[in-house]
Amino acid sequence: MCGRTACTLAPDEVSRACSYRNRGGLRRQPRWRDGDADKYRPSYNKSPQSMSPVLLSHRHFDKNAPVDECVLASMRWGLIPAWFKENDPRKMQYNTSNCRSENILEKKSYKDPLIKGQRCVILADGFYEWQREEKAKQPFFIYFPQSRGPSWEKIEDQDDPMTSARNKENSDTACPPGEASPSLTEGGEAAAEWTGWRLLTMAGVFDCWTPPGGGEPLYTYSVITVNASPNLHSIHNRMPAILDGEEEVRRWLDFGEVKSLDALKLLQSKDILTFHPVSSLVNNSRNNSPDCLQPVDLNSKKEPKPTASRKRMMSWLTSTGPTKRKESDTCESKEEQESKSASVRKPAGALQHWLQGANKKPRTK
């Protein structure tokens, strides 16, 4: 299952992170649907009913849009079927945050959108899952392994010898999201591929519900799940259906060229994700800070210490406005970086440096 995610990139960064090549081979940067960038709120701890960034074909909103054009939209997590008769979506009597791939064609709530081609890709830094223990549940953060970049090497040079050795053993490294590629050239083509944090791309279905008494249409989605991959099975027996790479994302979204039954073949258990244990802070969806993502040492069971930098981040999240957030900076000192420990399960070098990294740009909105 998937019941909690994190998506901390600012709206413009999400757009750059989702750049794609169209059928002509040009790299494009999807634009946000009108007004939807303002509905999205970056968060370290997203739960069902919250608004998340979703990638889908522009043709769902504009029948005259090119078949290969993508658009970003903010949708509410937890699918409300178009045929739902109540005036309040909160009156849904069953949970639709997840949809099992095995019976997606057996339940009307999911079958109808799928047959209509209403397929989408839910975007996130990663998702949380809880491993059952004797007396409690241990949360883990699960995400794509990251690619090494030049900015990472600059940060790695500052590490102590043990940290550097650990990072060299682990391929899960990345440039800070703030060091992204520029947006578009004059010709409308994205200048370069995104070099920041690689967003997790999860397959989903969506629907559009309009209150029976009239009102603004509400777009909602459900994350499709499959059996857990071998490396995640010890944590939980289910996982989101992951679309790995631009081609799988393109095929899932291209409902004109790829029919529903063929698209379902993309929903496979993939042993491609990495993970690390995190603090129980994430158990409460009201907790929304970098501490939710911070790796913890399961041997010591110690919670992350509230460093000065993370206190500033908490203050920034709770007290400043969007404009001030965009202009502020939250860099950590070398001493703060060196004081943190890495995960004992899966080295989380990329995320460590992403949370700590030099030049990390704060989120907006």
C-alpha cells in the first residue's frame, strides 16, 4: 500500500524535474494547469486528502492539445468517482487512496476511469511505509536511487573519510535539487535535463467529480499498487506501481496510442528502489519538517537531534510567506553535516546531502 508520501520541490522545480521528449525529439517542460500551481503545497509528510502534483496528458483538459503534450495538475489524493451522488466527498464510505492492480477492472470506481484513458503519474520525492515489529511499527522512506553529478562531488569532498567511503560504496547520490537545469530556450525547448533529485513516478488513475448540486469540479486520484519487490517485502507486502524512466511514463500517459489492457502490462513489481529507516515523527501527519526524512540508526533508536538548521527550516515552513521563502536560504554548516549519522539499512548518501547540501534552495509555496 501507499499511505504517505513526501514532495518537497517548489512548483517550478517540479515542472523542470518532469521534462520529457516529445515525438519530435524535443525536450519539453510541462506547464501547470491554470491555477493548479497555487493549489500544490510542498510537504515532507503528505497524507490522503492532500493535494499532490500529478502528470497527465493535456488532452484530458483540451481536446485540441497535441497528443504527446503533458501537463501538471494538482489533484486530491483519494479517488472520488464521477458517479458519486453525495454533495460532500468526505462522505465516501470506503478508502480509495490505493487501487490494487489485480482487480482494477473489477471495481467500477477504478474500471470506469481506466477504460476512459484517465491515467496519471503521481510525483513524489518518495513514499513512507511501516514495517511491523513486536510492539510498534518502524517507518521507512523509499525512493529512486539517485545519479552522481558534479555538484555532489563538491559536497563529497567535504566529507570525513568514513562518510566518503560510505558514499563511494553507495550509488544513491544526487545533486541538490536547487541546482537544476534552466527552464526553456527561446525555441521552447528545455535547455537541459533536470539534474536534481529524481522524483518517484507512480502509476495512478484519476476521475473528475462535480457536486450534484453544482460547484467546482474536483479532480482526485488513486495510487495503483502491486506486490512488493523482493528488497521491500520485509517492510510491506505491497508497493506503488513504479514507472521507471521516460518511456514507461510516456506509454502510461499516452491513452490514445496505448490502450488500457496494454498499459496494465507496465504495472509490474520492480526491484529498483532504495530505502532507509526514519523517525516515528512521520507517524503523525501534522509533523511536516526535514526530520521526517532524516535517516535514523536502528541500533541506537535515537531520534534526530533538532539542529539549528532544521529549527530554521521548521520556522520557515510555519511562519513565513511564499515570497519570503523563495528569497531565504537554509544552508547548514560543515559541523552540522558531519554530526549526522547515515542509515544502517541502506546508505542514504543522496538524501543526506540533499537535506544538508550546500546551495539547497528552500521550497516555495
